[in-house]
Amino acid sequence: MHYTYMLRCGDQSLYTGYTNRLEYRVKMHQEGKGAKYTRGRGPVKLVYVEGFESKSDALMREYEIKQLPKHVKEKLVEEYNRKKIK
């Protein structure tokens, strides 16, 4: 499985990434060994995930999300967490 995910950083910014090992990747971000962007912005919290069968679909979705304005990303996170609670 391939994943597109968003993290909430300690400074309240959002980071979007791709992985095929979600738990490991989040752990690396939390340890400051993930993406350059998340280093020094911890702690991070996983706030959004989409799963895909193919790597290309996950990477395409990552790109789409990265092009969105922050308020739209925040809406995605809000809707995702609302669905997760139900």
C-alpha cells in the first residue's frame, strides 16, 4: 500500500508527503530524521492519510495536495478527522 499523508507540525504548519511505510515514516519525522521541512518543527502529528494501490497514484495525490492553498488543506484535515471520529 502507498500513502499520501499530512502532518501537523509544532508550529501549526502542514507538511504533505508520500510513503509506503506510514508508521515508520511518521516515526522518522518525529525523531527529526524525516524531511528537511519537518526538522525543528516537531513534534509532528499525523492528521490526514489516503491509501493507494499504486505509487504513481499516491505521488499524484501528494502533488495535488501540495498545490492547494492552506485553507483548503485545513478543510481536508477537518473532514478527514470528522469521518474518522464517526
